[in-house]
Amino acid sequence: MLRQVLHEGLKTSFHKLGHFVANHPVFFASAPVLLSILLGASFSRYRIEENVEYLLAPKHSLAKIEGNLVDSLFPVNRSKHTLYSDLQTPGRYGRVIVTSRKGSVLEPQHVDLVLKLHSTITHIQVPMLGFNYTFAHLCLLDDSKNCIVDDILRALEEMRTARASNRTVLPLRYPITRLKDGREAYIGHQLGGVTPVSSGREGVRTARALQLTYYLQAASPLNEVVAARWELLFCKELESFGKAHPELGLYPFTSSSLQRDFQRTSRVSERPLLFSLAVCLSLAVLCCSMRDCVRTKPWLGLLALVTVSLATLTSAGIFNLAGGKYNSTYLGIPFIMLGHGLFGTFEMLSSWRRTREDQHVKERVAAVFSDCMLPFTASTALHLVTFGIGASPFTNIEAVRLFCRNACISVLFNYLYILTFYGSNLVFAGYLENNYRHSLFCRRVPKPELLQQKPAWYRFLMYTHYNEEAAEPGDLRAYETHLLVAFMKRYYCDWITNTYVKPFVVLFYLVYVSFALMGYLQVSEGSDLSNVVATETSTIAYTRAQQRYFSSYSPVIGFYIYESVEYWNTSVQEDLLEYTKGFERISWFESYLNYLHGLNISTSLSRSNFTEHLRSGFLRQPRYLHFSDDIIFAKRADGEFDVVASRMFLVAKTTENKREEMSILLDTLRKLSLTSRVKFIIFNPSFVYMDRYASSVGAPLKNSCIAALFLLFFSTFLAADPLVNAWLTVTVASVEFGVVGFMTLWQVELDCMSVLCLIYGVNYAVDSSAPLVSAFALGRESTRTRWVKVSLERHGVPALQSYVCYGAALLPLAAVPSNLTRTLFRCLFLTALITAFHCLAILPVLLTFLPPSKRKRRERKNVTENQEEIESVEMADSTRVVDQITTV
């Protein structure tokens, strides 16, 4: 009883709201336009977010804490040349992968070209304030105040020198080689595509690629500006060098390449988005058009897109005034608004067709609001709840949080503008229809007897159906010239409810579930940053070359012992050697132990002797001098020195699944650090993106789904039938399950963009299925099949219209050369396609033989009618007896 009272009370409230809008159509049509124009002027404050790490890396992660601790001990900016990472190196730098079109890069002619390229790069000049800055002025300096360059360049120079002096060129050892000064250097990330001379590390026979990195200082604002310009000239110089020497392949990458290519998606998407808007606009006009010149509503199809555009402009203006910065993920917000707005506007138009034509326009608009706005308001509330959860501080990825926050604002204004702007234009269109005026030319259409006297072209343009008699509510005979209405009523409803069609639909659904399950079991996280940049860019070319030639070894992992330990203790030494076993190591500790063994000195020394040999002997040797940066000494109260912190560098052997293996390695070493008596941490700049990425990406989706389920559960008392929410929950779960499975089969990984699309998929499924299920549940008479047909006639047409327009609007996205828009297109297209399959095929079939049942209601009605018949007979009999007595 309470449910019916609340339901009717809300419908009455929206009925009054419709009356209010119909009484003031000019105000509600002009106010949104003026507000959008005023807020649209704020685009002068348009800014772009340039920090990709801020957007895509988890905000709260152990890797960031570890990075701060490492930076306090061993400044990362100074040690980034040893702490190598692919795309996440801090600071300014220029990097290039050099490949040979034919042969090995270690062949003499290629070595000469590589050294010539190095000389060209170091002589790049950046004019600034009357001074020409070169690499020598900007480079990162070592302790000897010399520019830090890659060790492979020293090895190549030694090879050229040996060849020039007719000496035998010894093959390079790999991945750790020994330089001329006796120092061991790791070159696994500098030499790629290696074919060894024989098994083991004896030497390199051929190599297909070299990687050179030039690290720059950014100690002051002037340095930052000069370094940024140097990076641009670096790319241009490499392009010119590649054209002059086609035998080499050059793949440049700089510190700003990722940010530039991430934002490039917005620029390359401009034309496809305009084409998408034009296609959607054309189809919306066609979907609202029909043969009848009075009842056709092409302007309302156009105004549906105008409404969404005004809401987009308003929300963008608020975002600009609030000081927000744009990023490429915001490209998905217009499509969320489009999907939400199309359902609302087409449902209003469908409800208008079901109103009585002899009613006043205000009554018809009020009836439309009473019929449509309750489910549309509920779906809008669901949008706000799901995206609101994603916009909460609990969301750990900033790009997801910002997207959800702006999506909430956009959906809210979309809802308000459909109520006001689109509702007021429905009033104007209603006056034209009630006065039998042409929907395009606003000219009054003559009556049939006068129209027959006009020329054929005039009769064609002015064709309409005059209703002289009052029509029943829901009578669609006057609209059967509408193509989709006629198709749904005459053909599709009978076909989908046919007894012989239902088994095939159920069988097709089982096939759908099996393929979705197959994809669901293969879901993988997409923490690779190349998934969010434009495709035809230097980042993608560099990443492909990196994966092809340099996937044999992981990035260099820093192994940091952040407290004083007993290095002289034999058990501690054994533990440290055991922890680093299986890695390629650049370790002062292991080199020091070998140094002691070479001097026939036992490694089990006292603390003072161990430290004294380390400071006075080992670190004074030229080939071990570079280890001084890896050890921090502190003077004790008794005057002796102690090692308070140190670091080593580890490299793991990897395969093609480098990121997955690095994630597993990170978890394994962290678990080891918790149980080890040697307190250590591990760090690489790439860990900032990998750490907790899966949980950070999946959390907004999980929280939004839980919030949606709770909202559906607690709003049961607002629905006309509690089974409506049960069916909506099952539909949403089935749609989301299918989208996750099929997007995995379509090679889409679980990253921030796909998660945002999945959050929207919850709302899109509810938008589509709620009117259909509600109309079926409210049916009080006849059979299930009959009410399935009625529900499809009423709500199948607007659903089909929105699917067609939305799908056509998404298709141009497939042509955008960007991985981000590729993910957006595939996820949203799958969401629309799977939702259409459920709402137009699965739900109509399942509702014909699953609850809610109509039989009990029909039996109750029959019992009531029989009781009324018995009572009337008894009354008639008693009256007859009384009449007889009176006669006697």
C-alpha cells in the first residue's frame, strides 16, 4: 500500500511540474541557453593537465613512500642514470633507440655512425638570452664534473680505438661488461637484440639495437626551459640524421613525449567527434520523422542533441571556473551525456504519442512528465550515485576521480535541461500539432476535402491524418506511418514472442554467457602507459622497439638497505647473497667480498677492520671508485665509521610479459623484506605506476556496483512492483559480465578508461531496461505475452532509436588513431550492443515465462467478477419474491 501511495505521489508531483513548465515555456527555453552562453565564455581559462604521473599513478601507494625514503638517502635525480626505467625516468632527458636495417650495430660502419650521432647530439645548441646552451651546459655531472654518458658509448669508442690501432677487438660481455678502466658496467638496457657468441656471458656476436640516453639538469626555472627546448631540438636533429642515414632506424623519446602524446588524442579526435555529432544529429532527425507532416517531430530530434550540447557547455564552463585542467580522458563524458540524454528525450517523445490528441497541450505535457520523469529521475540518481562514489576521495587514481566528478556535474545539468529546455520545446511542438500546422513550415494544413484540390507536390508535403473523433489514450494508429513504430508493432513483437523463436533466443543467450565467461577468466590489468596515448606517435614507436629488442631484462631495481646492519657478520653476508641470488647484480657488497678474497683476507672481520678496509682500500681503487655513491658512512661517538645505509642494483631476466613479471617480483621482494632481518626496500620509478594498480583501478568499479545494488535494493519501496528492481539487478549483472568478457576477447585491458566505461555500463543498462520492465510489471490484465508486446510497443521504439543514434555516434571513434579512444569505442560499443540484445531480445523472451506472473491477478479479477454476478442474481431473486408478495 505504501509503495503505491509513494509511486502515485511522485507521479502527481511530476504531473504538476509538467504543468508548470507548460505554463512558462519561453522562460524554460531561454534560461538554459543564456546560462550556457555565459558559462561558455569561461573557455578563456582553458588549461591542460601536463603531469601524467599525477593522473595515472595511484595516489596512495607504498612505492611513493619508498621513493621519498630513497630520495632522502640517495637522490633519485642524481642516480637516474643507474636506476634505469623505460618510460618513467624522473627529470629531463633525451633517449634514442638505434637499430640497424641490415646487419649488427656493432659492425664497424655502424659503430662509426653511432659515434657520429653521439657527437651530433652533444653539439645541439639552444639559443637563450644571447647564449648558446649545449649538452655540456645541461648534462648531469658525475663526481669528476664530467657529463654522464652511457657506458656502451665508452665500449664503442674502445672498439674503434682498437680497430684503428690494428689490435684485436674483444667481444663485449653481456649483460655486464668490463670497461678499459676495469670497472664493471651493466649494459643490458643499452644493447638489445643480442646474439651471444656461445652460451653464458662470454661475449656478444651480433646486436640489433643500441639505446642511448642523455640526462639533463633542471635545477632552476631557466634550466627547465632550456632543457625543454633542447628536447625538441633533440627530436628534430634525430629526424634529420635518420633521413641522411637511412641504414639506421632511430626511435626518439624524451621526458615530455608521454605527456605530449597523451594530450595529442584530444587534437586528433576533433574531426571524428564533429563527424560523430553530425551523424548522430542526422539519425536523430530521421528517427523522429514520419510521413505525417503534423505529427512528425524532426525539430525535437535536433533539439535532443542541442540539449545535450548545452548541458556539455554548461558543465565545461563550471569546470573552467573551478580551475580544472583538461586531459584526454574527458573525451568520454560527451558520450555518457549522449547516452543518458537520448533515452530521456526519445522516451518523452514516445510518451507524447500515447497521449490523447484532443487534450490541451498543457495536459499532454503534464501526462508526459508524469509518465516518463519518474524512471528518468531514478536513472539519473543512479548515475549520480555511481559516479559520485567514483569521485570520492577513496578513489586512488586521480584521472578516474576527476572524470567521475565532471560526469556527475554533466549528468545533473543534462537532466535539468531535458526537464526544462526540451520540455518547453515539446510544448511549442505540441501547439503546432494541436493546431494542425506543418512541423517544418508552421503553415496550417488544409482539411482533406480542400487538400484534394491542390497539386500533387502540395498534397505530398501537406499529408496528415485528421482525427475528428476523440482518440483513446495509447492509441498509436495515427503514428503507424512512423517506420519504427510500424515495424515494432506489426512484425517484431509477434516475432520475438513466437513459440518457435524463444528456444533459439535462449540458446543464443547461453552461447553469449559461455563466450563472456571465457573472456572474463582472461582479464588482465593495463598499467602500460602506452595504452592511453595516440598511436602514430614517438611514444608508441619507441615502446614497440623497446619491447622488441630490450625485453630480455627488467628495469634496474634499486635494493636499498636503509639501516645499519652487521655487514661483517658471516650470516648477514650469506643472507644478502641469498636475497640477490638469481639476479644480474651491480653490487658494491659482492665486489668488496671478491676484493677481500683477492687479497686473501677473510670476510669475517671485526666491524672496525671491515669498515677500514672498505674506506681506505676498496673505495680508493679506480675501478671501484664509483661505488662511493652507493654507501653512506656515519661517524660514531667513539670516532669510528659505520655503514648506515647502502644500495645495490639488481636486474631480473624477463620474457615478453615484462610488466606482469615485474609486478610479481615486486610483491615477492616486499614479502621477503617483511620477514628478513636485513631491513631493505626496493625501488624503481616504474613501481609508482605498477604498485596497487589493479586494486586502484578496480576499486571505483566495485564500489559503484555495490552502491548501485544498494540503491536498487532500498528503492524497492518506490517501484510499482518489487520484482522490477530484481529484474534490473539481474540485467545489469548480465550486461556487465558480458562487457567485461567480450572487451577482454577484443584485446581491451582493465585500465582507467575501460573501468570508467564499465561504471557507465551499469547506468546504461538501467536506462534501457527500466521502462520496459516497469511497463510489464504494471500490467494488470491479459497474459504475459500480451504485456511483453505492449511494453515493446511503448518502450521498444525509443530504445531502438537511442541504440541506433548512439551506435552511429560511436562509430567515428574507431577511426581515431589513439589507444585511448580505441578503448573508449570498444567498451561503449559493446555496452550499447549487449544492452540492446538484452532489452530487445533476452528480456522479452524471459518475461514471457518467468515472474512476475499475471495469472493470479487474472484469477483474482475473475473471482471478483463471479462474486458480483452471484450477488446480482440473489438481489434479482429477492426482488422477484417481493414483487410476487406485493401482487398477492
